Amino acid sequence: MDQSAVCAGCHRNITDRFLLRVTGGLWHEECVRCAACGDALTSSCFLRDSKLYCKRDYYDQEPHTLQAAAHTISEQFSAK
Ligand SMILES: [Zn+2]
Ligand SMILES: [Zn+2]
């Protein structure tokens, strides 16, 4: 009932009404952004070493695994 969601990016509780589900974890909306350029990620993202990257920055370093690495970002409201 009082189970709180913890952000997979910053590991702090998510108290926002609005959160994002990415790579099987929950994230603050503000934490879902590229670790390289800081762009907010909206529909898809790429995960490496527990950090999210945009397509452009991920492709720079991992061009051959781009297809397999794409994650979908889905929006949801917390139960609170
Ligand atoms: Zn966070
Ligand atoms: Zn980027």
C-alpha cells in the first residue's frame, strides 16, 4: 500500500504523480535524459552502464548494437 517507487537513475523515491517506465525500472521524468548531451528522451532510449543515452550518442560508440539496445519509454501515473 505504501510501497514507494524508487528511481532507477538517481535512486531517490519518486513522489511525483507522473513517472516513466524504462528498461524495467521506474524513473523520474527529469532523470530520463541523455548522459552525454543532456537531451530529454521521449519515445526511446539506449542503456549502457546503467546510463541512458540518446540515439545519436549511443550510435557514436555502439553502432552495431543499436537495434538490440533500443528501449521504449512508457509513461504512467504513480498509484499515489
Ligand atoms: Zn530520479
Ligand atoms: Zn545525447
